[in-house]
Amino acid sequence: MVVNPFFLHGSTQEQNLQQDLINEQIRMYGMDVYYIPRNFIREATIMREVTSSAFRSYFIIESYLNNFDGYGGQGDIMSKFGIQVKDEITLTISRERYEDYIAPFINSRLLFQMETGNVNSEIAHRPREGDLVYFPLGRRLFEIKYVEFETPFYQLGTNYTYELQCELFEYEDEILDTSIDEIDSAILDKGDVD
């Protein structure tokens, strides 16, 4: 049996309306955050692990904070290395806003770097794990650990949001130079920033 051809399971007009409603809701109830993409300076070829990276640009995008009752995660824990902060947040951003206003700039920069032979990286179609998000309410940098791109699951035949699951950024000799003092000074006490 096939589905009934006389009923639409999500027309383009319905999908556009749903996307516009989600965009409006995020703008009304959300906040602006800084999306900071990771630029790979040098990659190891044996294990394909990143040996050097930099954060030099930023994009402002509106997001909805899913954690309404504070930071998630394990919180502050005592370990044999001292007190560790394991805070996490979950942010929801509009798929349309990311694909129209952030991805083209990141992709044009990556294509230029590929042509000049400076980088061998994939084109970004969605937010990437390892990128940073600056959360201005807490004045903290969070690293994207996982991007859920199928929640809610195909309403009217497509997806409308990205859910960014982030945890507090742990500085490991990366270069952080976004030209915004508030962001660049967020890790000055944790290491040298060029």
C-alpha cells in the first residue's frame, strides 16, 4: 500500500510557515550568542587528529536556551586534579538562519583556503562539533560537543532547528583572537593567547 495521494504530508508553503514561526519564536524568547568557528591550522595525517587550531572569526546568531533552571551537566566536582567545572548548556538555533547567514561565509573561507592549499577540511553544512559558542549571560565559552539535527523529527517532512549540546570550553593551546575583548579575555588567565 502507498500513502493516500490526495493528502499532502507537508507542502512547501506549510514548511515555510513552520520555519517562519520557529524563527519568530527564537527571536522573541531567545538571546544573541556568538558562534565562533574553529579554523584548523595543521592536522596530523596518521590519526587525523587536530594538532593546532584557531578561533579568529565570530557570527552573532539568536538562540533559544533549553536549560531554564541553570547549567546542566555534573556541575562543580572535586577530582584528584582539583575542582573541575563541568557545566553544560543546550541551545536551539534556526536551521534557516544558520544555512543562510553563517554557512556561506564559513564555506567561502574554507574554499579559499583549499584553493591556496592551506587546509584540507570539509564544507560546513551544519554547525560543527568543536566550534565555540560564547554565552554572554554567564560570560563563558562553551564548546559544541554534539549537534542534534533531527529534533523535532521531520515535522511536515523536514527539520527546522539545530540543537547544540555544549559543555564548558577547556583551553588547550588554541589561538583565540576574535577582536572582541570580552571573548578574547575569557581565557587569558588559562593560557597565553596570541
